Amino acid sequence: MSGQSILEKIISTSGDEFYTPIPKGYVPGKTKFVVITGSVISGIGKGTISSSLCKMLQDRGMNVEPIKLEAYLNVDAGTLNPFRHGEVFVLDDGTETDLDLGTYERMLDKNLGKDNFVTSGKIYQTIIENERAGKYLGRDVQFIPHVTGEIKKVLRELAVKTKADAIVIEIGGTVGDYENMFAIEAMREMLYEEGRENVCVINITYVLQPKSLGEHKTKAAQLGIRKLLELGLPPNIIICRSENKISEKTREKISLNSNVPVEKVIGVHDVSNIYGLPLALRKLGLDEHILEALALSKKFKANGNSKLEEWNRQTSCDVTKPVVIGIAGKYTGSSDTYISILKALEHCSFATKKCVEVKWIETTEIEKGKSLADALKGVDGVIVPGGFGARGIEGKIAVAKYCREKNIPFLGLCLGFQVALIEIARNVIGLKQANSTEFAPDTKYPVIDILPEQKKIEGLGGNMRLGGKDVEIKQGTIAFRLHENQKTIRRRFRHRFECNPDYIEKFEKAGIVFSGKAPGYPIMQILELPKHKFFMASQFHPEFTSRPLHPDEMFLEFVKKSSEEN
Ligand code: GLN
């Protein structure tokens, strides 16, 4: 059997101890794997660095496919609280993921799907379904080899499906967490089975700098990396995050304690512009180190075709006179809750070269009596973002009314679309008690009501209208002009409620133009007030499909109108 790789030997062994299902068509060594783990603490930009790294490799001509392995037991991110965990990002295929998938999509300018996001809950669900179906042939089902085997299978299936040159695996959490232990174990097995030249392990660690000492201390990083060594996953490269630049001496210390050559211990301190990261990482030699680890340096030689410099130029704006955009929502202090909206605004600033400054408008304060003039002081345009539940709703309705009456640019997103309709029903049509049945189930005028198809489905998880869907654009409208005369666009949705079709005519008589609707159904998806400076809203989330160099059209017009002098 000489000449066989370890993986081939495992495949051909009938021994019960192995559980390494290999998908049909899988060719060992054809797709390489880059494993990214974090140590010391979370929240140090692992997702941002991982996506920048993907961008840098993509620029080198590689076909890279990211996958995030989340440690939590939820099957997807749909039921997570965005105020606690950050925004729920929706993919075109309807998968509800965490915000990192948004970062990957924006960096790589590419749509991802359910195979790019795997939670522990999803892995367990598969295992339990398999066990109930008798697929484990009488074996007791164990973490090793079954859970780790399912993880490896997911990775190899992605390799077969995408034919990627490399799959970049971001392991959620930090090394030493209880929750991601078996994902790390699965990576150790991958390393063994695929061979060292097919798997590059990167650890992103954090170097502390206690104020009282002023200097960098590496102990926590050392311990984190040691833990990784203990777990059998020796890193090829270490990325040290820190607030300030770390010294050569600090890198040497980490090198000595981790068996990673000092030139492969890379310092990445805090930067204000994340779009500069792919080029910065290249300048630090990271792409060369990864390619070298994977024996790909010859295949993907640097050929002078890099577009990263240009990308840097295109993703900048002029700070001298910012446009101030108010976001009227509920806050707990974390901007991650609305990250895609902030990014979509940033994309507009790249196109207009005018930087956007965000002002948070807490709508519960308006309900408590804060004046609208005060709340919206200095604001050039207002967004009412998506949301669930009644808290803060009356404040949002008041904000919409103020913008409509004072000719202030207004952009409503999902819930913001519904808020605009409630406001107009109450104050233009005269249906004073108009509401959504989400907030007032017995309202006399249910202008927003639950979707007929959603009414049939019970329970919380899984009863939303989700994912990318076509939107038919009405000719001759602002939406039609903005989308360059396209009759149909595709946008992403995440909602249960919609404009009640019984009220469409009344709204149209009141001056609303429904410029986008679902093909074949009376489901309204875009509204506009043609006489207003800018008053538009959509039932979908345009922020999910905005990309750095292709800002969403509605967002862009909103920012342009907001920056115009009155
Ligand atoms: N709560 C509203 C609905 O379910 C809006 C949802 C949202 O803004 N994503 O229809």
C-alpha cells in the first residue's frame, strides 16, 4: 500500500474506529484548507482579518471559499437577539447567519449560501437525524469520530461543490472554549489526514498592554497558543492583534514560545480603515507565508496584477464635510446591531466621496417626550431600520411624520416601510387608530398584517419570509430610474408582516406610489412619495446586498439627496 496518502489509507480501511465520510468526487490535495482560530479574547476582529485574508488571496488569483464554524447550539442565527449578538445577516438562499458572513460577502463581492455557515447546532441536528435513521450501523455515536467526522464531511463537501483552491475556515470563539473544542479536534484530524502541505493553521491572538505598565505583555497570548499546541494544532502563522504596534522583541517572545518563526509572527494593530487591511497584510508578507505553507507559491506567483492599491483608493472618502444620517431605532450601545446599514452608508460615501456620519436617534426617548426638533438636530437624512416588537414604534412613527412634513430625506427599511405606511394611514388618510397587527392585534385598521402564507405556520423559528426574491419595478417611477430601468431586481427579505392589500387603493389615493411589488402577488415592496425631496422605503433589506464598489441604488440616492443643500 506504499504511495498512498494517510487519507487514502483511512478510506480504504474498513476499521470501525474511523468515521471519515468522503463525499463523491473528492480529490485529496486538490483543495487546500486555511484554518483560523482565535486566542486570548474574542471581539478582536477575527472575522475582519479572515475576510481581508480571503480578499488578499482572491487578489492573487485564487478561488477562495470562506466557511464559518459557529460554536453555539442554535441551528442558525435566526433566533439570536441582535442587541446581544449583533445583526442577523440574511443570505440569498434564506440562511440566517451572523454578521461575519456579511463581512465576507462585502469583501469578496460574492454571494454565499448555507454551506458557508455551520453551527454546532446544525452538526448535532444532522447527527441526531442520522442516528434515528440508523445510519451509524449500530455504533454508539461519539464526539470522536462522529461529530468530528460530520465537520470534516461538511468541509470536503464544500471543496467538491465549489472546486475552490482554498477553503478558509474561521472557527468561532477562542481556543480553550468548551464549545468549540470538537471543531478544533476536527481540524487536528484534517491536518493529519490531509497532510501538512494541505492545511495552513493561523492563530489570531491578542497582545495585552496594561495601562499601569505601558508595555506589551505576551503571557496571555503565549498561554492561548500553548493551548493550541496541546490540542495538536500547531500554527504556521500567528497574527498578533494589539491596540498599538508591537515591537520586534514582543514578536520574538511569541515566536520562541510557539515554534513559529519570527517573520511569521505578524503584528496587526488597530486601524481606522479596515478596507486597507488586505494590502497591509500583503505588505507584511502574509499571502507569501500562506502560499508557502500550502506549497502554492509557484502556482499563484505574484504577477503585478494586484488590484489592492486601486481598491484602497476606491474605498476612501473626504472627511471635510460629512453628511449626517440619523438612524432611528432602539439601542444598547453596540453598532453591530445595524452593521450592514452602516456599511451600506459607507459604500455610498465611497461613491460620493462625502463621508457619512451617523447620529443615533433613540425612539423610546421621543416617546418619553423628547422633542423631534431636538432629536433630529443637525441631521441631513433619516433611516428607520428593521426591527421587531412594539417598543419604540410610536417614536419611529413620529420621526416618519416629521420627515414627511419637513421634507427631510427619509429611507425606511423593512419595519421602516411598515412604519411609513402606518404614519400615512393615520395622518394623511385619517385612520387614526391604524396600526400593524404585530403591535396591536385587535386594531380597527390593520394596515400592516401578517402574510397569509405565514399565518399557517406556528412557532418562532422558521416562519419568516426569508432570503433573495424578485421585485417587480413599476415603469416611470423613481425606483425605475434609480435601478437603471430594470423591470426586476433581486433583494433580500426577512419579515412576517406586510402591507394589507385591502388598503392599497387608499394609500395610492393618498399620494403613495408603490413602485415595487412581488411578481404575481399584491405584496407591496417599495413605496415612494414623488413630490418629496426623498421619501422611499422598502419591505426588503437593501443593505444586505450593498457592496463597497456597488452601493445599493436606493441608499445612494438617499445619501445624495441628504447631502444636497435645501
Ligand atoms: N417586524 C416586521 C415583520 O416581521 C419587520 C421585520 C424587519 O424589520 N426585519 O414584518
